[in-house]
Amino acid sequence: MPPSAAASKKIKAKKAAAAPVDAAPPGALPAGFKPQQARKAVDALLAYHEKTAAERERTELIARDEYIWLSINTKTGSTRKKLMPVKIQLPTPALPPPPATSVCLFTKDPQREYKDLLEKQGVKFVDRVVGVEKLRGKFKPFEARRQLRNDHDLFLVDDRVLPLMPKLLGKMFFEAKKTPIPVNVLRKDLKAELGRAIACTYFHPSTGTSHSVRIATPGVTTPAETVANLLAAAPAAAELVGGWDNVLSVGIKTSTSVLLPVWSAPLTGRFKDAAADAAEEMEVEEPQPKATKAKAVKATDAKEKKAAPELKKSSTVGSGAKKAKAAVVGTPKPKTKAKAK
């Protein structure tokens, strides 16, 4: 007898779990995207990280947070500036689970009410709760806000106060890709809501042609998990930048390494649209012959002469001045010649 629908789903799920990482979902990646190349790039990047980790610990006074980033370069950028990050679901969380990852939550006032709410629902992975009043007072100075940014790896924010964040936090949070993630703190299962926000990675829109998505943490995420996250994040990020037709190249890097290429767009027709636009802008009018130019100049001069009004000389020029002088001095009598006797 044929298996039931539930049994068929279980069989498909087992096959998908047992399938190798190289078996990417059909249609999600372009034809030339090879998962084997992604695996080679991940192995090489992790080997480089292990090689340089000891040297960084010896030379750097303050250790930096190292993450693996998926970098997507596009042919054209967007002119629309957006601050809201877009959620991307990964098979494995890109950040290590708390308490290794420090989480801060921005809430409405009073903040004590939400601290008690987190404690009541058993949420222990949020390290700090900051209200709007504290952001306007204690964390208003630049140094205090920078220290707050450096103290935590991930920031969550009550979606009701999200519009206030750009003005209260400043550009330093957005430049460091620590944009607060909106959450609904009024949900009944608040712990699950915050857990889902921490488990996802986020795409930060920009107006340029280079975009980065955090997909793993070296030393915490295994190579197989990193490759799986890469194959899951690449199609989602490509859809957010206009599809694979607008993607120029895909690569991965750590916070301190160079970019390792994973996929590049075919050279044929890569900049076809851009070349057509440039050709239209470079078009100029054809030069006219010299004789035609001379005739056009003469015709223009003739038109200007006809259009200009002619000025007539007035016969009464100076008559006003003569009348005024006569009124003051008097009219001189005409001289008569004496008659000869």
C-alpha cells in the first residue's frame, strides 16, 4: 500500500537531512553557482583564521569580534535609503547562543516594568534593558553611547519606539551594523519572540553596490554549518538586491581578512544595460558645415536688426533748458543795425 501523506513527509525530511550540503535547493542558486567552490572558500577562510588568531591575541591589546560575512556586490546600487534591517532565516544561528552573545533591549518607559516582565517569563538571555529616558539622559554623551555599542553584540528594540532610535543612537550604531532589531514585547510568548530575533541574521540595506550579511562565527560554527548558512543566505540576499541578474559577484570574508570569491557573474552581457545607458549619454549632435553655420549667423543678425526699434532724434532736445534760462535771465532783444545817416 502507498504510504500516507504524513509518512511521505517524514521520508522526505529524512532524505533532506541526510543529503549532502552540496545539494542546494533547485532554482535557488544560479546555474554557475557551485556549492563545492563555497566549501573550498569556507575551508580556506577558516584555516586562515586559525593561523592568524594566535598572532592577533599576542599583538592586539583589545580583542576584536570575528565573524564570517557573506559579501554580495551588485551591478547597480539603490537610491532609496532604508534603515530597517531585513530578517533572513538560517539553518544555524550566526551568533553563538547567549551568554556568549550579549543582548541589549531598548524599551518604552518605565524600563523597570519590562525588566520585571522578562524576569516573570523566564527570559535570562537579555543582559541589559534600557528605556528611552535613559537614552536621552545617561547615554546622551558620545562616549557613553559608544561604550554601550561596544558592550553588546546584538540590540533589540520595542517596535513602538523604533522611530526614535536614529535620533537617540546616532549613526555609530548603523555604521557598525548594530542596528536595533524590532520585536513585539507585548506577545504572550515573549521568550520565543526574542529567541527568534536572536537566531536570525539580518540584511542591512545600503545605497552602494556592496552588501554584507553575517552568516557564522569562527570557532563556534562548524565548516558544514557555515556552508549551509552561506547557501541559505545567498539566494535570500540576492532577492533583496534585485535578483541574480543584478548580482556581480559573491564572496566571503572575516572582519579582518580579504574577500575570497565564491561566484562571479558571466562576462557576456555583464554590463550590457550600463553600456547602453552610457552610449545614450555620450551621444552629441553632428557638426554642421561651415557654410551652413555662416548662413545661420547672418539670418540671426538680420532678425535682430528688424526686431530692434529705431531711435528718432527729438527736435525738442534742450528746449526745456532754454525756456528755464529765459525765465530767469529774460529774453534778449534782437539786435538791430543802425541806419546810416
